[in-house]
Amino acid sequence: MRSFLVVTITCPDRPGIVESVTDVVASHVGNGEQSRLARLGGDFAGIVMVSVPPERVDELTMALAELTNGEMTVAVKSTSPSVPAASEGHTTCLLRLEGADHEGIVHDVSASLAEHGVNVEAMETEIVAAPMSVTPLFHMEAHLDLPPSLTIDELRESLLSISEQLGVVIKIAPAP
């Protein structure tokens, strides 16, 4: 039996961050189960789910907290092991959005998803230069878990007005 921890790390980006965190985890018989790591601006941000023997949880938690200093922040929280992505009767799908960047896109889309009881399993966003101009182009990709009461077609239809209002293209397809 293993216990599970979610570890979040933020600090100015530099080589060796992942090594310093994984060194502490490994030295406490921990294992990285899932992670999302990225450079955002000039900072590194990471979130890792770690499994560890139950008798090592407190020791590992304290050791990870000791990595916090003037530049690095490490937070640790207990969690439960992964559950299947979709519950019985739920549908998983992929949402892709593209359009000219402006404030409020993520908020407007996420508000509509919440209104329909849709759970965002994962989301990535980025702003890139449009191919033939310097106009900022916003991209979003999200993996969604739809409740049994909502079909992909119904979600697509409900997001149509948001798509038109925001001037973006939203595509929704079953998850691969």
C-alpha cells in the first residue's frame, strides 16, 4: 500500500530543479506517478503526484518543504490515488480553441463548462504569433469529462454562441 502526495514547485527557471526535487523523492523511497512541468515566462512551475510508503509520508513532506527558500516554493498535499478518467456514463472529449487573443477567453469558456457540470481534466493554453502577421493568436486544448446528462453535440451547440461572441473557433471531438 502506498500513500499519495501532490507536490507543487515554483521558482525562477534554471537547470537542476527537477533533479533536486526527484533526489529528495527517491531518497525517501518515493516514486513520481504523474507530472506536469513547464517553464512559464522566466519561471519554472511543476506539479507532481508522488507515491510513497505510508511510514515515509511525514519524513518526505518535511524534506520537500525544506527545499523552500528565497527563490523556490514547494508545497505538499495528501491526495488519493488516480481514479479512472471518466465515471460510468460520462463521456470524455477534447476541446480545441483558436482565435485572436484577448482577455476573458478562458474565463468565459470555463464558466460555460462549469454551468453544464463539465469537469476539466487537463488544459493547456498558449499565445503564438499568427503565421502571416504579428497578431497574437490564442490556442487552448482541454480534455473534458462530460456528465451523463450532456452529449458532445449538446456541448458543441452551447459553446457556439460563446465562440461567436469571442470571435474564436471551438472544435469538440471524442477523446482518442
